[in-house]
Amino acid sequence: MKPSTLTRHTVWIIVLLFLFAGMPKAEKNAGIAMLLCVFPGGGQFYTERYVPGVIIGAAEIAIGYYAYKYHRDEDYTRRNSMLWWGLFTFGFSLADAYVGAKMHGFDVESDLGTVRISYKARF
């Protein structure tokens, strides 16, 4: 590698470390989560949802690999099918990252012992 290439890679690694390590824990920005979807699973990792991040990231990488493979083999029908699946996966990743950022920190557990149903009738 040339020194300039090594320097660029080092800068990108430092930027990514700051994005993922130096984030505030209480609130997540939906815009940043959607921008990080450029990296496979980036938006999910930003919202601290690691399992969907790994699954979505692996799916996007696999779809991209097969789209390239089919393009190289001149099987354009399968390539186009993979590109459509890639577009769908990317759209799902964007939507999931947006919802994950908006719902970050929301307590989804409820105490079912305190739920009461009552009915009052007035005449």
C-alpha cells in the first residue's frame, strides 16, 4: 500500500470508531442512523441492535456478491433479480434503522400485574 492509501484507511477507521464508540446513550438521531445504512448493517449497529445488524449486513453483502457473480457470468436475469432483492433489503434496512432510532430507549416491558380493566355505568 502507498502511504497516502494507508493514511486514508486510518482516517476512516478513526471516524467510524468515533461514530460507534462516542455516541450518547440516551437519544439516537434518526438521520445519522439512516446515513449509516450506507455501510451494511450500520444503522442497526448505531441503534445498538446488533443481531439485526449482523443479519442485514450479511444479507446485503451476500446479495451484492451474487449480483456481481451473475453479472460476471452474463446471467442478466438473475443479476437483475439480485439487484431488486438488494434494493428491497436496503429499503428495509433504512426503515428499520429509522424506527430503531426513534424507539431507542423506549421501555417495551410492562408490568401486567398492574393492568386493570374496569367499567363504570352511569344512569
